[in-house]
Amino acid sequence: MPTDLPDAAGVTDVPGYRPVSVLAVFALIAGMLSATATFSPALLVVPLIASALAVVALKDVSPRGDGEERTGSNDRKTGRWWALAGLALAVGFGTQSVATSLTQRSVAFARSEAAARMFLDMVREDRLGEAVKTCLPQVIPPPMGMGIGAVATPDIEEKQAEAALAGMEIIKNIRGCGGAAAIDLHCVGPEDRFPNSWAVDVVISSCEGRSKPLEIRMLMQSKPVTRGQRMYDNWMVAGIAPNVGQ
């Protein structure tokens, strides 16, 4: 005699009911968390994990078996759209993170090279007053005879800074050929020891006053500057020395 009593395990099958895939839920949550990858390339691992979870979740919610067994299976889980949404979010945010990182890197390369070339042009054209303003304090050695607590007027400080810059051996070598020697420079990448700093290798060709090319390593640093309601990147010289790494 047919009855509606539950089976021995105490569970009654509900027609049309399918359990929710826990993996699909986790895939959707991980997909939403993939937005954090747009803030830092180091967090690109989040969309990678979310993509892997979504793929496993899609397999978890897929029909089991083939043919009639596949269409009539009652153990299929729901959550396919959640897994697809998690996968779409992971791919979208991951792609955005990579594109943003590459764009920022390309812009940093171009701006660091432009700032380095501008500084070199100032030095070779004897515009040391302008060149000093593009240098961070650690680049220019302190003037001789200035003790701790000594006070100087702005005009005297500017002249002392120009004299200190002109007295640097590397600056003398750059000025040796004036503007006659060709400059070849390229950014080699970020300098991990200093924040927001990029290394630029410079080669100044030989001239009458110098028989060999001059190889220089410059360290360019980006400093945010606010003008009005907008923020700009002000590129400064954070270091300059002969390139002994080649």
C-alpha cells in the first residue's frame, strides 16, 4: 500500500527541489572580492582564486550522467548563475587590474625619462638654479662651513645649493661637453628600495672633452602635488651617480 511516510532516514524528497551549491556561493563572494585587485597588483591572486572556484562550482552544478539519466537526474544542484556571475566578476576585475598596472607602468616609464632628460638639459645649458629645484634635498651635498643650526637667507641658500651642485663630480662630467654630446636614456624599472622611485640609465656620448661615453644611473621619484583642486605627479631627481652596474 503506498504511503506518504518518510523513508528510513527520516527524509522526504520534495519534487523539484535542488540543493544550492556551496561552491557557487563562494565563487560569487570571491568574484565580488576580486574588486580589491584594482587597488594593488599584489591582490591579483584574488580574481585567480575566484576564477578557479567558479570553474569548480560550474562543474558542481552541471548535470550528471548522459542521455535520459542526465535529464532525469535529481541530484543536480542549483547555483549556475551565481557561479557564472562570480566568474564574470573575477575575469572583469582581473583584466582591469592588469590593464591599470600596465598603463601606470608605461606612464611612469615615460614621465621618469622625460624628467631625467629635462634635468640633464638644464645642467648642460648651465641653468643650475632651475636644476636645483628639481632635486630632492639628499641629492645636493650640504655647503661647506654650515654648522648645525646655521641660518641663511633664501638667496644665499639658493646660491649655495647651485655651488654645491656644480661642485659634484658627476655634474662636472655632464657639463664637460655642454649640449654637443648626444643623450640616450631609458627607464629600467622601479627601484624597490625607495617608494615611488624609478631608475633611469643614461649614456652621454663622447666629445672633444671626454674620450669615453659617460654612463649615469639616475633615480627619479614621483611626488604628489596639489594645485587647486587637482593632484599632479611632480617628478624629482632623488639620486644621480656613475652607473657601475654595467
